[in-house]
Amino acid sequence: MQPVSYVLPPRLATAILLAIGSSSSPAQTADAQRAVDALIAVDRDHAKRAKKVNVVDALGGMFADDVVLSAVGAFHFGRDAALAQLRGVPENVAGRLEWSPVRGGISADGQHGFTYGFMTLVRPDSTRVPLKYLAYWVKKPEGWKVAVYKRARRPDGEVSTAMRESSLPSKAIPATGDASVIARHARELGQAERDFSTLAGKIGLGPAFTQNAAPDAMNMGGAQSVDFLYGPTAIGAGVGAGASGPSTLTWGPDTVLVASSGDLGVTIGHINAPASATAPAQRFPFFTIWKKVGGVWKFVAE
């Protein structure tokens, strides 16, 4: 089945890009909100289509050709590899997905964004598996496509699917194709991720996560977390639970995607856990979505 693309009408797309100029007037804030709403509408349209197709086709319709899928403890680079991984799990071929986004955000140039929400896998025998998802989107010539994606299991439990306040840019910046500008933003964001790891090695995971979280940050939570963790305090307590003192974990980005406006991006890399008396050295994939808060990179979703 061929992927489905979603493209804004040219007149509306032009109006949004023109409106997202260089200031942060109420009118431009409203236009940025409309841009987020358009992205969320794309996510919801894919969710509607997912009710009629299997998991592979549902997710494949969203994925960019260069998508990075985080699944089964590894990254799968490119749409073909991502779909091959999905097809390798029988319930993805025979089952279907239901999902609802609960939040979205967008970059100041209107070209990058993210959504996250709650998801359910419906197996062929009608049993239901509760999940969460996080998606980083990039606007391609054919429309919004998912560039980085992951799902995670969660326990059974009631959650609210009401929409949360959108993550909007602090100011509007025209898009640029200047590779040197984008590379500079990527280097800056990559260093922010490395500094995050260094800080955890000095003060501990929980405090480092608290310090690096945006006020509206989200963490997907652990295996026992029914809901997302929201806000620096809850995230720091959740990530740092059971840990004390400097962290022995280290991490850094292998890849950085960043909007040309330099205010929204995603780091993709691995967490390294050293060997201990009870376990060998381990390596885990991660990706973190960041935004600029007062000129400083803070993570907003992970």
C-alpha cells in the first residue's frame, strides 16, 4: 500500500509562512497555533486511516524515506528498514492501531514539529495493548512526514486524551536553506546534549534532568508509568528514582536534526551503561526533542 501524503493548499501554506515572520505579535502567535493545529490534523488523519489497515501500513503512511524508528532496543534507519522491523512482528501485520495526540509543537520557521499521545494496539483476537507514542515531524515537499518515531508500552489505566497547550515558538523566524546556519544550530544542540550527560555525571540523573527540562517538558515514563511525566520536578523524580550520587551513564548524539530557525530539534544517539558486578556493559538508543527557552536549549519531549 502506498503511503498517504498530506499537503496544505498552496494559498494557506503561503499565508502561514508569510505570517510567521520575525516578531511575536498576537496575530503571528495565532498563525503559529494554526500551523500546530494543521500538524495535529495530519496526525489525526493518519489515526483515522489506521482503523482500516494493519500496523505496518498505518505507520508506513506517516514515515519519511529517511525516518529513524526506535524499536526493540535499536534504531532502524530509513523507511525500508523501519517497515521490515515492523513486519517482523506478527501482531503488526495482523493487528491495527488506534491513537489520539494530546500535544503538538512547531518550530519558528514552521518546518519542524512534534506530536505525542496515547495509542492502543488491537490484536486479531481483539485484546488491547495500551501504548504511548512520540513523533518528530519534518515538512517535506509532499507534506508533513515523521522523521523520528517510537512507541512504548504502558500499564492499563485511565488517561486523559484532552489536548494540552501547544508548544509555540517564542518568536517567528523565516525559513532558510543556508546549510552553514543549520549546521551551526546542529552543533549547538549536539553540545547541549553532551553537556547534559556531563552534568548528570557530576550531580546525578534526577537533578540533571530537572535542570535540563523545559517548564512544559514531557518524559514518556518507565514501564510502570500509566501516564506521561510532565514538568521538570516530576521528570527528575521519575528518572532519578532509586539513584543517588553522580551518574555512571554517559550519552551523546550520533545524529542531530534541527529546524533552520534554530529553536526546535531532535538528538538521536545511544546511552552507555558501564559493566557492573551483576551486568555487562549495555548500550541503549534514545532520542530527545529540544526547544529554545530564553535562548537556552531545554528538552521538551523524550
